[in-house]
Amino acid sequence: MAVTLCQVMGFLLSLLGVAGVIAATCMDQWATEDLYDNIVTAVFSYSGLWRSCVRQSSGFTECRPYFTILGLPAMLQAVRALMIVGIVLGAISCLIAIFALKCLKMGNMEDNIKATMTLTSGVMFLLAGVCGIAGVSVFANLIVTSFFFTTYTEGGYGGGVIGGGLGGSLTPRYTFGPALFVGWIGGALLVVGGVIMCMACRGMVPPEEKRQNYGLAYKAASHHTTVYKADTRSRPAYDESFRAQSMDGRHSNQQYV
């Protein structure tokens, strides 16, 4: 019962982690404009992995996708790749974990196979969580670097951490958006769920000592049975030959006398 509860808990936490990583990847508010030193608050800009957006005080929001791939910074492309790899690993792990649940009966699947599948899904959940946390941390490092090295610019608006600033004014500083915290929480849930799944794998297989004792007892019983059968079959033939020899000896002695 404890093993099943541990396995189900790890699966549910990992499932929530996968959902968090997917939500963070799709969100646009990875970097939001810092309004602490900004006097003009009529325009609020934020950016994500796929597009940058501008929201006016009237409520109108305009988003501009990144139409290029080669023109983007290498670190942003690395963040995209890490988040996509984390999502793929998490999705595959969820499918494996569903079939590995001990509370679900899938034909004649043995506990050893389910234990192996549980361990595999746990390791993949760990890798997915590491990819998600690494991707969010790399983007957070980009925000911190851009925040402390913001300089005066005369260029036009470029959109967030990867672009320029407002013409004739200071480039707007960007800080951590809600998507970063969602990604960190999702990655942490994936790591915790993967660890719990790996711990549940140990309780699904009997210890080696018990399995060896079972094997020795079974061999001893089968060996004893074969010896007993061999003795029962050979004993009458031995008795008859002994009796025949003794009778022949008696007859020969009588004839000699």
C-alpha cells in the first residue's frame, strides 16, 4: 500500500510539473518592464520566448512574434531548446508512468517489469525537471545582465531583453516575469516527483536475499523428490537380485554337502 501511494504521489507531482513547464513555455511574460524608475507608465512592455508585446493604459495589447530564428541570440535559442526537450521528456515519462502504476492491471505484467518502467519514468522526470530549471535560469541570467548593463540609446523600440529601447530615452529595464516562477516551480515538482518515483521502484521488487532463499528452497525440494523416486524404483530390483543370489548360494551349499 505504501509503495502504491508513493508511486501515485510521484506521478501526480510530475504531472503537475509537466503542466507547469508547458504553461511557462507558452506564456509571454518571461521578462516584464520594470516600472520602478519609469515615469511614463502609459505603455507597459513584456516579452517571452516566442514574441514581444506592448500593452497600453487603455487596455489594448499588441504582440509581435519573432519572425526570425537565425537573428535571435544564441542563449534565447538554447532556452527554447531546453524547454522543448523538458516537455518532450515529461510527456514520454507520463505515458510510461501510467502503464507502470501498480494499482492498474495491464494484462499479465509482472512487478519486475513495472519496477523497471517506474525507474525509467523517474529518471526521465528528473531530466525533464533539470532541463526546465536550466532553461528558466539561463533566461533569468539574461534579464539580470540586461538590467545592470542598460545604457542610453537612440534607437527605436525593439522588444524586451533581446531588443533595443525607446528612441531618445533610457532603455526600459526588465525584471523577472511570472513565467519564470511558473517554470521554476514546474521544474522543482518534476525533480521531486522523479525522486519519489525512483524511491517507489525499490519497494516493488523483493530483496535479493529473499529471492535467493526461495530459489534454494525450491531446488532442495525438487532434488529430494528425485532422490526419493530413484530409491523407490531401484530398491525392489536390488532386493530381488540379492534374494536370488542368496537362494543360489543355499542351493549350491546343499548340493555340495
